[in-house]
Amino acid sequence: MREAGQRITGWCLVIVTFLLPLKLGSLAAMPEQPSMFPTDFLTLAVISWPPHLTGVLGGILLAAAVCFFPSPRWRTPGGLTALFWGIGLPLAALPGIINGSNTDYVWSSAAHWAGVGSVILSA
């Protein structure tokens, strides 16, 4: 069961990593731009997906990676790099949260970067 979960999680990570720039590479966090949610397969294949889906997919992949894979070794250079990018991306929005006048954009951007960070940590 664990090997099947690892295989499924690995393939889902490959698919999401391939689709990130193609389908989720639109405007990341523009409050003025409404998200388009596809209702049928044709619009799902043609339009770009809502950028808020990055956080959802990243959270699901991170939860699956924690459940099915052994704990990683963070002291390796690759582990430290993944940890830096996974935690550093959401923290990069901290000055905007503190000093920003439009907090809607900042919170949307922080959620988007947290999703990207969780995809990086699940890899």
C-alpha cells in the first residue's frame, strides 16, 4: 500500500509540475482580475486555471508526501535548498503584509507563494 501511494504521489507531482507553467502561469494574485472556474472539459483544456488552485494542489501533494514517504534528510544541500525555497517564498510577502496599503493583493500573493513552496517541499 505504501509503495502504491508513493508511486501515485510521485506521478501526481510530475503532472502538477508539468502543468504549473502551462495552466497556472497566469496572473498570480490580482484582486481586480476574477478567476475563471472551468465548467466543462473544453474550457478546462483551453483556459488557464485559477491561481488559487496552486495552494490547494500544493497542500494536497505535501500532505500525500508526508503520509507516504519517509522523513527527509534536511542536512543535505538539496534538502536545505528545498527548505529555503519552501519557507522563504511565503516569508517574502511579509514586508508587504506589514507595510502594504492593499492587503488583498498581499494575502493572495502570500497564499500563492505558500502553494508553490509546498509543491517544492513535497518534491
